[in-house]
Amino acid sequence: MSVHGQVKVRTSAEQKAARERQRAEKLRLYLTQYESILNNRHLIDSFQLLKQTENILIDHPDCFTLWNIRRESIIKLNDDQLKEYLEKELQFTQICLKSNPQSYSCWYQRQWCLKLLKE
């Protein structure tokens, strides 16, 4: 049978198990990084926090909490650094939107950056 013009390829139980192991490992890694950020966000400096959230958001741009943490970190920067990081944030949101163009949280972050740059 075909679905949307694609022929369905049967997979063996071994292939399904391997795919499930990969998914479980990706989920474990994501949750470990996410929990680390949430638990240590007040102990880590803004630059390091931006880098850590970037690593997760590239693959998972729908996580609104991480975008909020990024906004908090950017706001803490001084005026000289603020404009530079807002421009970097626009570039970063563009990268994230290429992987998921319907990410509302990413679009909101982009809108927020543009609003601050305009002021």
C-alpha cells in the first residue's frame, strides 16, 4: 500500500527496536540537558546559558521555556552587548525556523528581538 504516494516499507522487529533505542537515547539526552538548564539557570552566567539553550533549541525549537530563559539572559546583558546579541538571536531564530517553520515560540522570539532592536 502507499500513503501519499510513498510505498510503505515493512521493517523488521529488529529495525523497530533499533529505532526505538535511538529515540529513547535522544529523549534521555534532551531531558538531561533540559533539567540541567532548569536546575542551574541561576548559577550559570548569561553567555553559557545562551550556549546551552542553543544546543537544545536547534533540535527542539518548540520549547517555550528555553526561549524565555534566553530572553532573561539577553536582558541581563549591558547595552553594548544587547544589540549584538539581539542580532545574533535573529540569526539563530532563522536557523531554528528552517528546521520547524511553524514553531510559534521561535516566531515569538524573533518578534521580540525585532521589537527591541527597533527601540
